[in-house]
Amino acid sequence: MKAAILLEPNKFEIKETFTPPCPTKGVLVKVKACGICSSDIKMVTKGHRALVYPRILGHEISGVVAESRSKDFKEGDRVQVAPGLRCGLCVQCREGADNQCKHREILGFTRDGGFAEYVAIPLAGRLFGALTLLSANLSYESATFAEPVACCINAQNRVNIKEGDAVMIVGAGTLGLLHSMTARLRGAETILMIEPDTLRRKIAYDFGADRVFDSADENLCQSVMDETDETGVDVIIFACSQAGLNKKFINMLASGGRISIFSGIPSQLSKLILDSNFIHYKEITITGAYGCSAGQNREAIELISSKNLPVADIITCRVSLDNIYKGFEQTSSKESIKSIVEF
Ligand SMILES: [Zn+2]
Ligand SMILES: [Zn+2]
């Protein structure tokens, strides 16, 4: 099969490699579409804590079952692939938080992923994955958004976004826009966003934000207060690799406010310097969110499909596997938002 193989940081090769065998009690999926995520860019340029070389990247995968040795799926089934493999036995797995499984492996990080014609998914045994069947109305490209939407669901569960909340989303890239759509479906009344780029600010309005601020706005805090009747926002989600939590954001929060540290950020920005008394007096909750569970992938497919979530409208660039470089280039540029590889 043809695959894009990352040999080491910044060294890619698109070449023929062996097609993985269909696992016992698993399936071989012929990839139809695979999203390019900013974490893929990070892995290409800098490496990643969970990455093992050489590696076929790609964790936002949809495709068709080409061969099945599982009783649950048959050849021709259209599926979304949840990228996590879990043990099913540890405490985290038993509680449904398998994104924190002690033995977790991730397709596109520690195992080969979707920037290839085929990907092998074990569905039983020591470590196993999860597939969700796609309804006929759901396209392969829309299904690639299930994984990032599932990550949003995970984060929004942890900050408990609910009816009537005012939510601030920092960053209007793919994940910021998906957070905005997901929060609205959960009943968020006001959605504010912060974004330095003019074009992205405009796009954020198209996807339903009530107000999008320029991160350079010197009166940001007051503007947020003006938009929320001087109460502040209930939730802040950091969906941006260039902004860290600091006092400015704490000041925008209403009493009882919740914060989601959703994006990993460079270590020079990641140190928290906060007055713990602010957290004490305002009863602030700070949560982290990393990845998503198998159940949240299923939930995301259900959400995208039943609510006709216009996720595919975020796509600004479609490339073939041979042109994956262009997709990476576009993902790093400000002019483009989401790139996907189509087969
Ligand atoms: Zn991702
Ligand atoms: Zn486990």
C-alpha cells in the first residue's frame, strides 16, 4: 500500500510499504479520508511525547471495512475509526475514561495511522480500538471530524457547559470552531471568542460566535464584561497553542467559573503564575482535557449526523496522499483552516 511515513522530524517519505494484515478479531479499514490536525504538524516539525518513529501519522480517520475477522463488522461497512486503543480492564477504562487508559496506544502516534491506504484495527485482545458505523447521510469527510468533536465533548463535559452559560473560547482554528458549535448545542447562550487573525475572526462569526475579539484588544477584559452584563464568562476554553492561562483570563471569569486547558502549549508559555486567592475567593475550577474516549467518538458521530453539524464547511483544503505536503503547508498557514487527505 501507499503511505506517508515520518522517518524523523521533518523527514517524510511517500512510498509503497507492506499492507498490515487484518488482526484476529479485528478489521482492515481502507482509508477514505483523514484529517490533518495541528498535532500532526507539531509531530512533523518537533516530535511529540507520544510519538514513536518511523510512523504513519493521521488520527482523524474514516473509511470502509476492506476485510473483517470480527463478528460486529463486515466488508463494505462505512466506519469512523476512534484512534485510541484501550485495555478495557484498568480503572480508567472501566469508568469509560479510556483516553486515560494506563496501557493506551494511539493510531498515528504510537501505532500507524490514517495517512495510508489501509489501517489495521484490533477489536479484541490485549489492546483494542473502536469503530462507529456511519449513517448513509454522513460523508467520509464529515466523519473525520468525529475525533476532534469527541475531544471537545470530553473537555466540555469536564467544565460542565450547560444551558445559559456564557463561554469564552480562546482561538478560532478548527478546534475553536468545533468548540463553538458543540457548546451551542449544549445550550450555551453567549459564545465569545478571542483570535488574533482577521480572517479567522470573520469565519468564527459565520460559525455562530456572538462576538469575536482581537487578542490585541487592550480593553479585552472590559469588553467581555460589557458583553456579559458585568458578570463575566462562566467557562473559558483554551483552544490555541499560543495562549496560556494568566490573570487577565481569571479576571474575565464569573464567580464559580470553570477553565479548560484543552490545548498543549510550548513550555515557555505553560508555566502558571496565578494568585491562588483569586481561585479561592471566586471558586474557580481549572480542568485539563486530553484526547477522547471511544464512547465520545460514538457520541460525536451521533451529534454530527443527527444535528447536521456543518463540520465539513470548515475544510479549506483537500489533498491526495501524494500531495500531503501541501495539506501540511496549508494547515500551518493563516489563510487556511482545515486540510484533509482524501483517497
Ligand atoms: Zn488531533
Ligand atoms: Zn485501560
